[in-house]
Amino acid sequence: MPVRAFVLATLLAAGQILTSHHDAYAADLTGPPAPDGVVAAVADTAPATPDGPTVLANAKVAYEAAWTHRQAGDADMALDVIEPALASVERTLHDTSIDASTRRELADLRSRLDGLRSAARKDVSEQKAAANSPADAPVLNAPAAETIEPQFNADVYRYIEFFTGAGRSTFERWLKRSGRYMALFREALQREGLPADLAHLVFVESGFNINARSVSAAVGPWQFLKSTGKLWGLTVNQWVDERKDPEKSTVAAARYLRHLYTIFGDWPLALASYNAGEGTVLRAIKRQGTTNYWDLRLPKQTEEYVPQFMAVLAISRDPEKYGFDEVQLDDPMEFDQLALKGSVDLRAIARLADCSYEELKTLNPAVLRHAAPGKDGVTVVRVPHGKAEKVLEQLQGGVTLPAVDLTVNHRVRRGETIQSIANQYHVDARTLARDNKLSRSHPLRRGTMLTVRSSSRPGALTVADLEKDDPRASSNYVPPRNIGAPARIDGDSKADGRATLTVRRHESLSSVAARAGVSVSDLMTWNHLHNTKVRPGTRLKVRTPEAADSAAEIVAADSMQVAKLKAPTSRRGKSGGSHTVIRVRAGETLSTIAARHGVSVTRLKTANGLRSNTVREGQRLKIPQG
């Protein structure tokens, strides 16, 4: 039996129990074909209705096998493995008898399998397109790329020049910090089925500063807003901010990026949406009729975001070429993990691990104070590499630790009950009601701020009693979220022959056209202008004649997609909804700010409730988008 037939028969056999290690399974894939009798025997002995753990075990092996096939360039084989495994997981999730832990793992694995399937389908599509082109044999037989290829134009070269010139010291600082986290980020992205090169987005987002905070209150290396972080499974409260956690924030960012790539099918568009929100980009595509990021008029910050990423990616690919090969990178982050029951005081763990409290805080940046409450009753703590065994020996010896007091405030949301809130914080519902003076005469009301007291008594801290494959035992665990895509398009971003020009003082549209060597009518068409009036500071899209000719060939295809596209009206996204927040710089006026961001002074005043044109240095202003 051929290898592919053997794998399919093995995965499709109802209730098959895969007890062998993944390495042994991988050896089977590359070894000689199995006799037909082996498959028949497996099918004959399999139970009729596989239980949740069995399906979970099968699906995990299938995911790893599919990942291996895709890395080897066989996307078709990857799809053959993924499809039956995904179908089996979907069926099992409809079974109401499976326990919560297995359901949680199955949902997470379904998300990962779906992402890997999308990536493999795109590989197949690209391979078919290449097979129909006059490419030579080495190109046709090349394995599927696991990277993002940089795109170059004048805007990208401008940032390369900046990072290697005036901004060199800043980039060197970013590059030095990246040594601590880069391997961790790349591994997390690959585990979620995404190109590891997306880790370079952190250069642009935060410069690898774990504690980075933007003026719009985006936090952490991946710069999540509180609402967006919670949307993708991160915990943010008075005690914990997982947006700062290097592993968990990367998992959440990977799932968000995969969601965006599912919508746009194009990395420049997906990255632009990570910055501005998918709604902003979808509405721009709908209005402007193109799926090429480089032709879209977007908020200024977003128009500069992707060129920065492409410049960073180009420099990181060849640091020696750009003079960064002698930068000493920080040592990689190394640690052991401990899964403990209940809330944990880092000061107590530091004493057990014979290390400083500051060292533990550095390894656990999501812990805002001295202690952390457990999610689902489990707290995973990172300790210095080699210290976990020392801590476990003392815990098993019954060492006594002080009480942990974790009092938090909780604002009641629609549909919540006293019991559901108590379950969320693992406290007694009657105690919660008594502490907040809730009764029949004073019932729970939406918007009420409750005090939730979660205190552990002095005593022995215990290791969490978890199953071997329980994902909560890992410091990278983030609860899965199933969020549907508002639309699906096939984006096609090409940077060649495209650039952005800024209108100078005293320039007209005709003088800008002359400077760029294009016609006024082309400038108006490319920038969707209704008249020839332009203000100084306005950014205009410009194309070379060759790019203009090639763009005309895809107008029809884009028009068909745009006609079917229903751009969402909601403005949920990383940039903070319907606006971006900036600070007024020295010497700026309301008119120069409006020109810089491509909005009118009237819209700017309306968005900020201003009655006059006066602004002061350091003042925060909302920049309306769309």
C-alpha cells in the first residue's frame, strides 16, 4: 500500500489509538509501505465510537505529521492528513459527554489545524500557479517557503536608509534586545502554523520592550489594547497583564495574525490590519477598489507600518550587509516551569528557588505585583533554569508558606450572576455575596463594582494535579477563541513601481505630477481626488508607467472581489477603534496635524470636541480614520 494510502487509512480508522511516540510515527511515514493486513487489523480492533482523549491523541499526531509534510514541500499530503483529523475533531466537539479539559484542548487543536490547512491550501494554489508558468525545474521542485519575502519600493528603501543612518543606534538597541526573545517568538509562531519571520513585527511594534506602552494604551511586545488582548484570550486585571508575557502575548498575536491572513490572503494587508484593524482596511478596499496594500490610501501610521516591517526584515536577513553583524545580542531567555495549585506569591517562590525576587519578576513580567492568581485554579510560574527541581523537593517536603492575599475589583457585566463571578475567581459564592452586602433586597446589578477577596491560608503549596497533556501546565497556554472572519478576499500586494510623495509648501497638483513624471489625471485617479486642490503635507500615491500598466491588468479581478465585499461597520482593532491617538509636537498646529494625517481640520475638531484651532505641545488628539 502506498505511504499516503497507509496514512489516510490509519487516520480514518474509527477509534484508532496512537500510543507510539511521534518519532516512531514519523519513521513509519518514511519507511516501507505497510501490508494491507496491518491496516485491516487496526480497523477490525478499533472501537466504533472513539472517545475524546483518543480523538485528541490522533489529532495531535496528525497535526505534527501535517506540519512535517508541509515543511518538506508536500502541501497536498499535509491536506490529506489534516482534513480527516479536523473532521474527527469537529464531530467530537459536538459530543456533550466529553470533559471540559478535553474540550478545551480539542478546540485549541481545531484552531491550529484550521490555520495549518489554510496555509497548506495557499501552498497548493501557489504550486499550481508555478506549474503553469514557464519556470525552470528548480523553481517547480522547490519546497514551500516558510518565510515572508520582503517587498521593496522607495518607501521601504527610505526606512532602510533611516535604520542604517540616523536611526542606527535605535535599531542596534532593538537588535540587542531581540536576542532574549527572538527564538521564543519564532517557536511560538511556528507552533501556531505561521511564518516565523512575523517575529520581526515586534521590532516595529515595541522594539522588544516587554513593558512598552503606547499613547493609546497598547501594552507589551505585540502592543495589544486591553479589549483586543481579552478578545484573543489574554487575562488583564489588577494582578496580571498577560499582554506583557512574552509567550502568551505571542500566541495571541499569532492567532490574531492568522485570523487576519484568513480574511485577506495577503501578508501586507494582514499586517496593515494588525495596525489599524481589519474594518479600516476592508472599508478602504471597498471604497478604493484595490486589494494591493501599496495602492491603498490608509491612515499615515498604517501606510508607514508595512514599509518599516519590510525594511526590518531585509536588514535582519543580512545584518552583515548593513553593518549590524557585530551587535552583541542579549542571552536567550531560559527557564523552567512549575504548575502550582491556586495563587502563588513570587516572594515565597524566590526563597524556595534560592534566587532574587527581581529575577522571578523578570521571568514573569505579566505579574504586576508580588503574586499571581491561578487561571482555572492553576498558576504556572517560570523559575531560573535548573531551579524547578529544588523548588519541587521543598514543596514535596511540606514546606510552609505564608498566606497570599489577592483582593481584586470586578465590574458586573450583562448576564453575570453571583455564582458565575465566584466561579471565575474560584471563591465561595455565599462569601462573595456577604462581602458585598448582596441580598434579595439588594440584588446584583449590572455595572456594580464588587470586591472579590481571594486569600489562601498559610500552609503547604502543592503542585497542580494535571493530566500529562493538559495545556494549562505550560507557560504559553492561552484559551482558544473561535472568531469568524467578517469577509474573505484574495489580496495581491505588489510594491514594485509604487511610492508615496508628500506635497511640499507652495506646490500644486500639477507641480507634484511634474516632479513625479506622471500626469495630473493619473494622480487624481490613483489618489481618488475629486479636484486638483491639495494641501501641503498631503501624501499622494505615485506609480511608474510600468506599474500603472501592470495594475490595469488586475483591475477587473479586483472589481469582482470588491463588488462582493461587505465591509464591516464595526471598528474593532488594535489601533483603538475608530481613531488613533497622537501627541502634539512642538511647533505643530491643528492644520499641520490634519494635513499630516490626511484629514480635514473640521473632522479633527469634531473628533476631539475642540471649539478653537488652538492646541498645545503634548496634548493628546484623536485622529479619525476611514
